[in-house]
Amino acid sequence: MNPLARTLDVQTFIDEQRFSPYQWTILVLCFLVVAADGFDTAAVGFIAPSLIGDWGVSRAALGPVMSAALVGLGIGALAAGPVADRLGRKTVLVLSVFFFGAWSLASAYAGSIESLTALRFLTGLGLGAAMPNAVTLMSEYAPSRIRSVVVNTMFCGFSVGLSIGGLCAAWMIPHFGWPSVLVAGGVGPLVLSVLLVLLLPESAQFMVVRRRAGDRIARVLRRIAADPRLANCAFTAADPRDSVADKSALSLVVSRPYRFGTAMLWLAYFMGLMIFYLLTNWLPTLFKDAGFSAERAALTTSLFPLGGILGNLCLGWIMDRFNARRVNACAYVLAAALVLTIGRGIGDQVWLSVLIFLTGTAVTSAVTSMSALAAAFYPTRSRATGVAWMLGIGRMGAVAGAMTGGLMMSMGLQFGAVFTFLAVPALVAAFALGALSRHGAVAQSATTVIAAE
């Protein structure tokens, strides 16, 4: 490259353009990844009543099965973030989607609780690696002015995947048995991994930071807009936070300028996933204990993630216009109010369904919007690691939620008591984001502080 050639900042270029058909393609692909993630993550929750009947196991015995994938999710996310910041978002994303599809398919042939637990753990490793890289890649191709709503739109895929899981389970289990749900959850990702290889680009910002060939970066950006400035151009990713090259991605995430924000993001996400996965995994069983048929329990449960679709879009739109951290804190406060309302007792099934939908709207949008907060909080050099570690640490909250649900079931706690309990983690999450908002953004002098450590 000619040293006198003009320079062009990748994010500035993306911000200047309209949201192109190529970016829509990236959004659709990432949406499908997240939808497959949602389907596979919730699969055991939907087949749990059938497993109890077919295998003659107790509800408490299903706790390890439900938690196995969540443990794998955490480990997969923690490992995948640093690898993606070194090798690339696309590479890790394609491998992870293929991996969780293959192991989900294998899970359909499990013959015991022990083998199903092991296979669900392996599925979780792939699931955990996929999500943070989809978030990171999408955030790096989104214009800054609409980044939150774009990332949240992508995350609607998770709610769609959960809802499709409920609908599929309600129809497939009576006709083909519970393994058919896991087969569907395996074949879809395997096909999707081929589409990702063919259609998905590597992050342009990542390629700049890793000093990849300029013509390769230009080819990708030309698919967004055929701008004459892309000819004979040197590319930059102007972010002073990326200027410290001697820090590893993980060291940067836990360094002094980011330490408090990292802790608050982890705490809020932990608490949010505790609520989300307790309800996602145990709502079908709770409804069945309350007198619902298996089919009605699955269909009513599907309203919970379905509410997240509306919530994600609305919350993302608001976050792009106001203080995103405070907006998300308010969503957690609303979630606390809704679960307390349900906990007081609702006799009418229609009104209960409405409240389940609204609770899903608040909880799902609050949890999924955390990824947009994390993607904006960290620099390009450590973005995949920052997002992945928040997701990974937060997944421990998912494990806690699944295990707590199993403990509550074994204790015989009633429907209302379970929902009343969930107000506590919702308020803790709101407090964490409120503290992060008061703490403020990372200072512009962060690079100097990091270098001095």
C-alpha cells in the first residue's frame, strides 16, 4: 500500500451508509444462528415432561440434564471469545454452529439420563461459542446510530427459536416422540453452517486490527456501498482503546478502566439469565402441575419467549436514543413488578397468558439487550472476549436458575411462590446497571491508564 494513500476508518464508513442489502444478509444469517441457539437451548425443557413419563425419572433428576448444556454454554463462551479475537469471528462462529448441530443430533439417540447429560454438555460447548461471535460480528457491521436495535433484532431470533421449539414440541412429541425435537435441533444448524461458510464475511474491523490485506477489506466494504474512496485506500479502526498492543484481550477486559463495568455487566447478566432459564426450563412442568395438559403447557410457555420479540425491538429503539444502561435497568424493574403480580395469584388462564407474554417481553428484552451494552463497552481488540466472558459468566446464572427450579420443584413450592422469588434477581440486575450508569463511560484517557498498569 502506498504510504501516501488516503486512510478511511471502517466504522465511520459504515456509519455514513444506509443499511445495505449486504448488511441485511449478515443480519438474517446471525438471526438464524441465534434462532437455532434458542431452539436447542430450550429443547430439554420442552421434552422434560415426556422424559419423566418415558424414563420414569423424578423431576429433580432432570436438573443435571437441564444444567449440562448451560455449563457447556458457559465454558464454550469463555473459551471462544479469546480465540475469536485472535482467529476471527466467522471462523469460530461456523465451527460452533456445526458443533452444536452435530451433538444435538446425537442427543436424540441417548438411552439414559447419564448419556443425555453428557451429550447436552457437548451441545452446550458449541452453543456457548456461537452466541458471542454472532453478537460481535453483527455489532461491527451495524451503523452506530442503530446498533442497539440491530443487535436486538438479531436477538429476536432467540425468542423465535424458543417459540418454534414450543410449537414443534407440542406437535412432534405426540406424533414422533421426544427424540424428534432434538433431531430437528441438529439438522437445522448443520445446514446453516454451510450457508455461513458461503455467505458470511469476516468482520471488517477485526481484519483492520489484525492487519489483514487492504484489498480483502475493500471487497467486503464495496458490498455495503460502491464508494470510490475504497480504491487505493489504507484502512483504520480508530479507537484509542485499541492502541495498547501489549495487552491480551482478556487482560484488557479486566484492566482498571473496565474492571467495574465488567463486574456490573457480569452481575446483571447472571441475574437476568437466572430468571430467564428458570422460567424457560420449568414453565412447562409448572403449568402441568397447575392442571394444564402437556400440549397447553407447551403452548402457553411459548408465549414467554414470544413476548421478547416485541420487547427486543422496542427496547433497542429506545436504547439508541437514550441512556442505554438506564433503559435496560428500567426493563429489569418492570420484570420484577410483573413476576410479583403473577406471584400474587392469577385464576383466569387468559389473563395469566397475557401476563406471561408481558413478563417474557420485559425479561427477554432486558437479558438480550445486555449483549448490545457489552459490545459498545469494549474496544475492537477485546470485543469478542468482553461479550463472550459476560455471556460465559452469566451462564452460571442460567445453571443456577435451572438448578434452583429443580430444587423448588422437589420442595413442592407452588406456582406463585416461584414467581415471587424471581423479583429478587430482577431488582439486583437493575441495581447493577444503575450503578454502571452512574459510574459513567470509560474515560477517553483509558489508554494512558492501561499502559501505566
